[in-house]
Amino acid sequence: MGLLRNSLCVLALSLLAASAGNAATLLEPTLHLKPQAPEGGGRVALTLDACGGKTDTRILSALVDNRISATIFVTGIWLKRNAAAVEIMRAHPDLFELENHGGRHIPAVDTPRKIYGISSAGSPDAVQAEVESGAAALASAGGPAPKWFRGATAEYSPSAIAMIRKLGFKIAGFSVNGDGGSLLGAKETARRIGAAKDGDVIIAHINQPTHAAGEGVVQGLLALKQKGMTFVRLDDADGIGNDGTTD
Ligand SMILES: [Zn+2]
């Protein structure tokens, strides 16, 4: 019995080691803007994910009212259910760039596993379908073809990164996690976003109107604007990503 228990323990440990090894192969790439001349007030790129669900109009209105530019990563699911918000974004092409967050918000990881409780695409074909269906949804919504992709959870297997690059997309990492997946409080979200520096790429969410984080997103952005920070979209700046995501 003792022997059995021991070998079960060894088995459990090796399974643990295998899954830890597996986990280590997932990448969460960073993205920065090329540093600007020191005399400027600095510039940041605001990226907002629209994973599914609804639209946080607190954020959308603040962006329009304060003329803050943003790159919005939309899924096919979100596009279908948020026509009014899409219309507002399309009406301000100088402010909003819409990019590809996948067709169904499935992590671009080509082996089966769970990331933050979401099942990965699980195969190369499924990663490709997620990327291409996201682009197709944007095309059928009548906008310019997307050039950037950000997968659900912003984590990738290295082979998925190579495939997405081959499909013609740059991969949008980030350098400031503004809202912790929209789960942070307003105060902490405002603090993180307000602390962004020249060259940072901020990630937050625009699809959780009931979360306190959205209020913090607005406060943080207004603080940055007050400091003289310029907001650029990903297409307006040379983003430099690691892990082979942009080069
Ligand atoms: Zn998402």
C-alpha cells in the first residue's frame, strides 16, 4: 500500500512537472512604442479589448468627448451585438482603429489546455480559424482590413505566434496591464493607467459596463491627458514587440 501511494505520488509529481513545463511554453508578449524625442510630453498607445458582452459607454463617451485615440480589439461575437458602438467608432476614424481579437474569443494556443479557465483553440487549424474569422467579421462590418491581432487572454504558444505572423498580422502585446482583465477596482485601475510612461502600450477592456474598473480607466486616461501625454493608435506608431510578434 505504501509502495502504491509512493508511486502515485511520483506519478502526480511528474504530471505536475509536465504541466508546469507546458505552462512555461506559453508566452505573454510585451509591446512598446519606439521612444520619442525627450522634449515631447510623451506618447502612449491605449488598446481596449472588446471580448464579448456589451459596451462600456463611460469609456467610449470619454474617448470621444476628450478626443483620446484608441485601438479597439474586437471579436466577431462583440461586433454582432454592439452595432451602435461600432457606428460611433466608425464615425470617428481619426480616433478609433478597430483590430482583430478573434472570431469567438478563443485563446490562440495550438495545444489543448485552459488559460484563465478558457479552453484554448487546441490545434493549429483552430488557431487559424479564430484569427481568420475575426478578420472576416471586421471586413463584413465594413471597415479597413485589420493588421494587428490580439488573442483572447493575450497568451500564445510560440508556434501559434509564428502562424499568426504568417497569416499577415502583427501581434499586439502590451506593457501596462491597466485593469487586470477588468477585475480591478476603480482606484487601482486609475493608478496603473495614470502611471503610464512614454512608449507604453496600455491594455484594458471596453466590454464590461458594470465593472468598477471602467470608471478607473476613464480617470487614468484623463490624468494622462492632463500631464500632456499624446495618445496614438498602433497603426500610427512603430510598435516593438518581443517573442517575434512584430518583426
Ligand atoms: Zn479578450
